[in-house]
Amino acid sequence: MGTWKYHLLLSAVALFILGPLGGIAASYMNFSVGFFVGGQVLAGILGSAVTYGYGAEGKHGANYMQTMAASVASLCAMSVLIQSMVWLGMEMPAAWQLMLFVGCVGMFAVGVGMLYTPLLVDKLQLDYPSGLAVANILRALTDKRLLKASISKLGGGTLLGALAAWMTEKVAFVSSIGTSAATLGAGMIVGSRITVPAIVMAVIGAVLVPTLREIGWLGPQDPFRKIGFVIGLGMICGAAVVDLSLLAVQAAKRIRERASAKDEEEESWKKVNIPRLLAWVGVWGGATLVVGTQVLNQPVGWLLFGMLLALLFVLINGISFGITDQNPISSAFVISVLMMSMMGLRVPLVGMMAATILLISTSVGCDMQQDRSTGWRLGTNRVTQFRYQVLGVTMGALLCVGLARVFMTAYPALTINQLDNPNAEVGQWGSAMTYKLVGAIRDLGSLSQAVVNALLLGLAIGFIYELLRKVVRGNARYQQYVKGSRKGFAVGWTVDAILLPSPYASSFGGFVAFPVSLWFGAGGIVTSVWNTFSKREEPAVSGSPGEGEALPEDMSTMSLMGGGLIAGESLFFLIAGLIGLASLLA
């Protein structure tokens, strides 16, 4: 351990196996479903198989690998930005130019994320629930029995996902019902309290389509998602107003508590060189501006505005991520679009490039902070972890553009602007994230009254629902009731999933086509049914600190199987696309 050969082994596995696996899944999920599940769990489990022989201290090596792999996945998920540029009609630059720009922004984001780490992770000690889960997983997987069981569940799910994808391609009936193993798997991971609200939103939308057409919010042939995504964006922003207000109060409380606490001597593994870090941010910020203006011919003012917004939202979203495990990228994007519109920008393509800096920065920067929270719990060397993340960003920039080109060339449906062609046959390529981004930015400075009304309606719904949820869920008697009996559990589920659903969860039903909502919802229902009726209990963590504790939720059977379904389907379509491209070239 600690030798150059050790780090070469970890880097090679993370860069060429774990990172691409997570990146392919993230890119595919955003192209198909419209959101992605981070690759930390997958990388943590497979990485632990590599470091198992090093004993308990191998958890640091596994953490380095999952850090690098997660960086690759975060950037690969941004492939939809390139798809958004295609939908907007932008003349695409050469691949190397895009890779250079994405890489510079990613390096800038890594530095910004690291700058805020001492505040958010060390001083405020935010929870970062996913970071805690990954830390528990890496500790738990020093147990050989758990490691084998976890890999077998992931492998089984992957085979099922690939088989389902093959049947979608070969069996007409399976294709006709909109089958998607990845969408089902995503639902299995997040559970029914998240997926059922999406079904409810989609059903309400389908019922209201005739009325929406009658009042002019939809055209004669437009589906609900043509206006549903605007309502959904408003709901996200309305809920974010409530959450960010509460977060500000909680952050202020944390600051007071930490200020009164006695400062402890900083451990060696935590130490970073702040002047060098500031220089890093300055150099890569300058490189981003140079590439953006001289290579991509974008105006320097709006690129600089995107970087300033990134400095703000990496902090705001980082606080949100640390407390609620939610990174409100969509809210940051919508706010940035509205701000650019108020400042007089009228060119969507320029706004898209500026927003690209913001989106990549909030994705990579907040992911870095979560990884540092994992390292903080494990005592992993922070500078070494930073270096692994830098290598991950480099590979991610290459794969981000490469995967976008491969998928869009192999599957031309991805290049169809679904906003302008609502009835186009696009198969499993729902592209909800792209639909959301392009829909928000293409009317920059010229929103129709129908869109304004829909946005205001969504804002009101999101604000009221999230406020009511906070009041209800904050009531001690209510919490005691829902946890005290099966009847209480049923009431709690009904409130969370149907009566007072999360606006973030409900909005998904406005972004995607109706069949996608159903498959997503089905995945969550499968998980809930399994958890309710399964007589087998998940084993406890053993052979590590915290021995005898229950396994993290991320390592449950349904979560691992769901992750496998996503990996299997995404790998199938990538391989099928590559084979198709090779045959065309031949």
C-alpha cells in the first residue's frame, strides 16, 4: 500500500473499468430516463473486490477508486448538454474543442468544490447522507460474505437488464409497451414514495390534456409534457424556496455551534494548501474563458457570468446536498436562465454555453464535497483523493463528448427536438433532462403568457406542498403515529406518495412521456412490495467498525438489483450502437 504500483493499480481499474461503467450508465440514463443515479455504490462495491486483500485499510483504496469513478460518471451525465446544443440547432464544434472546454470547466469545478470543503465538511459537518452510506459500504465490504453477495446481486441485475434490452429490440410486444429496464431499476432504487407521485402527476396531466388544449396551453396534438415540464420546473423552484430558506436557518445554527466549539488540531490527512488551491481555481477559470472565447467563439461576459453563478451555486447546492441529499441542479439552471433573461440576453445558444459552466460545476463540485465527506468519515488522505478526482475529470471530459457522439450517431432519435416534434417515434429515448434544459432556455427573453402562467402555477404548487410537508412531517405526534403501527405506516405512505407528495418527485411526471412514468412507478412499487412481504432480513455489517449495525439502504437487494438493471440495459445499447456504427463504416 502507498507505493506507485498500488496507485497505478487503483487508477487503472477506476479509469478504465469502474469509471466507464458508471459513465455509460449515467449518460444512458440521462438520454433515456432524464436523470442519473450516481455510480458511487457500484464503484465502491467493485472497488472493494480489488482492495479486499489489503484488509480493513483497503477501504481507503476503494474510496480513491469510487472518487475517481464518480467523477467520470458526473461528467458523462453531462452528455445531455451536447444533445441540448443539437436540439437548439447549434453548429457543433470539433470533438476535441468540446472535450477541452468540458475538461477546463471540470477542473475549475474540482477546485471550487475543494475550496468549500473545509467549510461544509469540516466546520459545518453536514451529514451528506449518500457520503455516509458509501463510507458504511466501504467499511462493510471488508466482509467477504457481504462482498460476494453484493456482487452477485449486481451481476444478476445486470444480466436481467441486458436481457430486457435485447427483448425490447427483438420482440415487438415488449417494445410496444415502452419497456425500460433502466427506468424500472431507477424506480427500484428510490422507492414508491418517490415514484408513485410521478404516476399521479402523469395521470392528472393526461386527464387535463383536453382542458389544456382548450385554453391554449397546448396545441391540438401536443402531449402533456409540452407544458408539464414548465409546471414541473416551477414546482421544483417553489419547493426549493422553502428548502433553501430552512437550509439557511440550519446553516446559521451550525455555524454558531461550530464557532462555540473548541478548535481541534487539524489531522494531517485533512490538510490542503489553500494558496495552491486558489491558484488552481484561478488558472482553470482563466483557461475556461480562453477556450470559450478563442476556441468556441463565445462572448467573454456571459461565460464569466456563468462562472460567478457557479461559485454561488456550488456553495448553495452543496449545503442542500449535505443536509437533504438533494442537489437542485434544475433549480439553479432555471434561476440562471431567468437572471440572464432579465440582464438582456436573447440568444439561447450563448445562454446554453454559460449554463453549461454552471451545470458541470454544480454536478462535479457538489459530488466532490460528498466524496470528501466519505473521506472525512474514513480518514482518507484529502490531497490524494483530490488527485484521483482530477484524473477522473480528465477521463470524464473525454467520455462525455465521446459517449454523446456514439449514442447520437447510433440512435438518431436522440437528435430529434421533441419539443418541436412531440409525436416523433423516439422509443426509449425520452431525454427528459434535455427536454427540460432546452425548453427552459430556448424562449430566453420571450416567454409566452401560457408559459408564464404555467410557471407561476408550478411555483405556487411547489411552495404550498413543500411548506405543508414540512409542517406535517415536523409534527412529533404525527411521526410517532406513522412509526407506531402498520396502520400508521399506511397513512404515512399515503400522505407522502399521494396526498402531500414531494414536488421534486411529482415534477418527474411532467418531464417524461406517460409510459416512462408507469415503468418508473412500477420499480418503486416492486421495492415496496418486496420490503413489506420479504421474510428475509438483510445481514448486518460485520468484521469492521460498527459491527452489528444494519446494512446501508444502498446495499439492499432491491437497490443492488436496480443498479444492475440500469448497468445491463445501458451496456447493451452502447455495445449495440458500437456494432451498428462498425457495420456502417465497413
